[in-house]
Amino acid sequence: MADHAPEGVGVDLHLEADPAEGRRAGLERALRDAVRDGRLAPGTRLPATRRLAAETGISRNTVKAAYDQLVAEGYLTARQGSGTRVAALPSVASETPGTATRAREPRFDLRPGSPDVGAFPAAAWLRALRRAIATAPSLAYDYGDPRGRIELRTALSGYLGRARGVIAPPERIVITSGYVQGLALLTRVLEGAPVAMEDPGLPFHREVVRRNGGRVVPVGVDGRGVCVDALGDSAAVVVTPAHQYPTGVTLHPERRRALTDWARARDALIVEDDYDGEFRYDRQPVGALQGMAPGQVVYLGTASKTLGPALRLGWMVLPPRLVDAVADAKLHSDHHTETIGQLALTELIDSHAYDRHVRACRLRYRRRRDLLLERLGARRGVRGIAAGLHALVEVGDEAEVLARAEAEGLAVGHLGEHWHGDRPAGRPQGLVVGYGTPRERAYPQALDVLVKVLGGA
């Protein structure tokens, strides 16, 4: 029983008993409430009766009687030698207010947005991390420059220049905790100015802009990319020129020139989201738009698609006039991005392990896209260039196909969720298939299910 447990064993309890209830009834009610609302988790060992009596000023016999009553009611369990513990109550979790209900995990996941995280280069990252820690100066563990470590900014300057054609002096780079933070920081600096965003486009990014004070203006996308003629007087436009999300088109050369001319004429900003620019399969990747107009383009890149979203490492390459303002916004957001990850990524880039990993991923994702096209065959058209981690598959009725997918346990994106507001009449319908998400072994089986789902579409 509890009174045989050693003194000092058990948790510290905060119990509020109502004196009007009587000592025993008040203690019972307080313990019962603590179990019901989850403050005392199943398996928690309660204090010995002697200790709780001393702490509460209640007699030991009263405490023992309260424990015995709650054991009888099923809230507590008592076993010789192990003391009194909170019982497991299956119904408590479902009845606790505010408890989030977990969505059922799909059997097969072809949702876009993530790489194959099973391909994370753990061994290379560990080696880079060890070298980074072994050589880091002691000041690296202190608060740092809000722009990021100079080592990483220097490494990125070289990498982005040779791999993406970006003009990126280290002093114009700000390291962020991912793309979303970069977009949020820039929106704050623009102080509520209208920001044009591609339609269709990622709704989460639109919400990031809104929540940081920006006013979102939709701008259409066609087979040549963003419709520059529709930009009007926006202060900035967010574009995905290398591989438009979700339609998969690339920004036509004439549109690239028109877009940079528009920005120069109005002193506006182009925000280039280069989320998967390294992954082009039918030719060399198209160089970043930033190289054509470095004074007008804010270039946003990230390690989320090449390495993994868990690292929370991104970068901004800014026109000179914006560097100080964005660095100040970063300082007052989270001071600076964590340092050790920055130094490890520096080692990965400088040793060219990052390049080797990107090349391996490019081959893997090319094979996955090829397999998708092979499985779909002539029955289904796939829109977009041979690039990135997703493909747009046109269907006649999204709702019908999605219902069949759900019945088969298949999770997949769809074009309808990417439009600004309601879907415009007459616009195409389609599935946005992410072929980066599944693990290598699961991918062929996921495609079998996709083909089955599309069979009656």
C-alpha cells in the first residue's frame, strides 16, 4: 500500500481542496480532477500517505481513506511494493477538452511538398557536424549575427553562383529558419504593401503573407508562367519561375524579360521562390531569375527539398537596400538561426558532399517521375516540365477521384485547393502528385493504387 512506500518517492502535487467540502471529500475531488484533466498522467506514482499528510496538513488516516476511495473508483491502483499510482483511463484522453484528434494516416502518401526524407545523408551530415563542432570557435556558441554565420554565407555565395547563377555576395545573404521565415520577414519589411501571388499557388504561403501584414493580390498563370500584364501596381510579386507550383510550367524567356522590365520600371520587387531549382531532368536546370536583375529580385532558397525540412535552414539573397531592414526584422524575430546547423551545412558544401547528394537525389527523382509516366501511360496526361518533386495529372472530376483515393487509403494533392478563393469556372482539374514523399520501397505500390484510382476517371 502507499503508506509502505519510501519517503520522498512520488511527484509534487498541486491540489486545491475546497474547505467547505470537508478534508477527505476535498482531497478526493482534487485528486479525481487532476486525473481527469490529465495533470496526473497514467502510471504516475503518488506521494506516500505520510508525506502527503505532512504537506497538506491533513491526517494520515484521512489521506489513506481518500486513496482507498479512489482505488475503489478505479482512478488509482495500489500494489504492494510499488505504491499508489494513477490508473490508465482510456476515456480520459477523448473527454479532455482541447485534445486534438489525430487524423488517420494514409496507407499510401503521394502528397506534394516533401522530399524522400529516408534519403537524408545521415552519415555525411554526421561527419560534417563532427568537423563543425571540432573546429568551431567558442564564440560560435554565443548569440550571433542575425544575418547568419559568415562561413555559411561565404559557402552559399560560391554554391549559388555556380549551381543556380545567383549573384550572391556574402554581405547580401541572410540565413533564415526556412523559406517561410524568409517570406514572413520580407512581408514585414514591405509594411502592408500589396503582394501579387501566383494563381494557382500554395495557399499556405498566401496565409503567411496575410498574417505578416501583407495584402495578397492574385495574378494568373498560363502555359508560359505568371501573367506579367496582370501585375498592375503591386509592390512585389512572388513567383516560382524554375518550376511553377503547382502547374509545373517554367517561366518563358519572354516572360522573364517582361517581369524584370516590370520590376525596374516600377521599382518593384520580384520574390523568387527557388524551392526545387536543382531538380531538372531533361536538361541543365534553368538559371535563377535573380541573375538577370539582382537589384530587383529577392532570391529565397532552402535545404528543405535537397536535405530535409527538419533542418530549418534557408537563405535570402537581397538587393543591397533591403539587407539592413531584413536583418533587423530577423533580429527581432528569433535573433539568429541556430549556429551548429549552419556550420555543418558549410562543411557539407565546402566538401562537395552537398553536390554529390543533390546529384544522387536528382537521379532518384528522375527515375520516380519516369516510373510515374510509365505507369500512367496514354491514359492520363501529365502537365509540366520534367523537373521537381511533383507532377500535375489532369482529371475530369476532382471530387470523384479524391473520394476513390480516400477509399483506397491514398493521400494526394489536388489543383482545386490551390486557387485563390473559389475555383474559377472552366479551369482545369487535376491531382498534384508528389513523388518525393514515399519511401523507395513503398513508391511502386503507391503508384499501383494511383493507377487504380484513376482507372475510372
